[in-house]
Amino acid sequence: MYPYQNPQFPNIPQYPTYTPPQFPQQNNSPRLVCKQVGSIEEAKGAIIDPFSLFVFVDFSTGKIYVKKMGNDGKSEFFIYSQEPGQTPADPIEDLRQRIANIEARLGGSNGGESIPNVPAGGAGNEKSNRGDAAAAS
């Protein structure tokens, strides 16, 4: 007989123990959900989650609808649209205008020439930044 065998308890097969299934934890942090719709009625009729902000975009009218659950449990609905006559600004043109304003304040442009790198103390500054009075004399 082997020393690791116990004659009082014959070899009984071991069955795996039952482990209950693990369910994912509910995350109640706000989510942003975006969808394309064809009309305002479609956006108003959409079912929403309590902890989500739903953004509906209607490309045919150029409007954006936002629907969310309020603190009282009722849904809130908002409509955003672009004002007539207002066009989106071109960021490159905006930068060109800002550069032109800066050049006008500084006294004009330099004709397209590059500006040399000048140290922070300025060109021809006789004082040392380290405070070495003996080195300057």
C-alpha cells in the first residue's frame, strides 16, 4: 500500500464546485449617444436611457436635437440650429486676419524675410544674465 492512500476513505472522485455567474456591474456614469434622424418626430419618439445624453442630428434641416432624462424622471428635449446668415468661419482665414492685425500693431510685415533668433536678453545686451560684474569689466 502506498503511504498517500487512506484505506478508510476510498478514492472518491472530486466534482467541481458551483460558482454563481458573474454579472457585469452597472455603470451609472453619463454616456453620450449620437444618432442621425430624418425628422423631429423621430427624435422625440426615441426611447432613451436614464443616464444617457442622446444627440440626434438631422442633416436635411441642419438641426441638432438633444434629449435627456431630467431629475424629475421626465424627458427634456432641446433644439439647436444655426442662425440664418451665419456661416462657419474658416480657421485658416481667421489666422491670416489675426496675423495681419499683429503686423499692423508692430508696424507692418518684414516683406517675407525670416527673423533671426534673438536671445531673450536682446541683441547687444552688455549685461550678463548671471550677474558676473567682474566678467563684464
